[in-house]
Amino acid sequence: MTATVESVSRDERHAFSKPTVPDIRLIAGFGVEGDAHAGATTQHRYLIVKDPTRANLTQVHFMPAELFDELRGAGFEVSPGELGENITTRGLDLSGLPRGARLRLGTDAVVEITGVRNPCSLINGYQKGLMKTLIDTDDAGQVIRKAGIMGIVVTGGSVAPGDPIQVRLPAGEHLPLGVV
């Protein structure tokens, strides 16, 4: 299966969900044009309180559409953009990517993966019990976070549903994604 962009979302407000839009424009070193989380320094409300000068490693939020399929099977109704992601993908194991992997989206845009999103308690306010399904443990007792991955824009460009996604893995040792 070819990896593709299933949906794109943005919101200029710091709201929990983001409305889907026909396309988004990524700006190098900044993020999604017109999105509340865009900026060279952190724009996340929780992180900005801790250190407003911190580099923004969460410019673009990716979520796999397969997670929504899984959640529907568990009795939840979640659609693209509703968990705050900017880009919903299909056919790509996002959580299996190493730190530093680069995703080419469409013809021009490139995003470097920085880490995983740590699901926050606001998720339970959206749908009761949802947060518990987004945090799991593997057989070795390691915590698995299923709330998507984050990245920074390396090369700007437009991204729209149906765009292909190409993965370029980093050279050298592949480091697992940590929470950003």
C-alpha cells in the first residue's frame, strides 16, 4: 500500500479539534500557515508556560487514519482533525519511524519527525475513556502512546488529501521516538 495524506486540518485558535480544510501550506521553520501551533518557538499552551523560548518541535502533528479505524472498533467516533492533528495519513506506520526520519508530502513539502505526542487529559473531555485507549503497554512493559507524532517543517509547500508520502530514513543509528 502506498502511503498517502488522507486529510489536512488547521485552526488559528487553540482549540482541541481542528477543522479539515482542502489544503494546508507548510512554512519552513514555522509550521502550518494559519495554525495556532505554528512558530519557531513552542506554541503549545502547556509547554509555553514551562519555557516560552523552547524550540518548537511540535510544528506539525500527524495521526494515522488506521487509529480512527481502531477507535471505531472500540466504540468511539473520531474523525480526521478531531484529535488536533494537522495531517492524517494512511498506509504509513508513523509510530515505527525513527527520530529524524523525513516525510516528503506531495511534491515539495518535507517534515522531519521529532517525537511522539503525549496524549493529554483534555482527550477525556472530548470523549470519556478515550485517553485510556491512546496509552498502552507492550509485552516488555514499555508505554506506547498512540496520539500521533510530531515534526518540524524543513521545506515548505502545499499539502492536500491524496498527496503521496515518501519516507527518507536518517543515516546511522535509528533512535526511537520520545515524547516532545
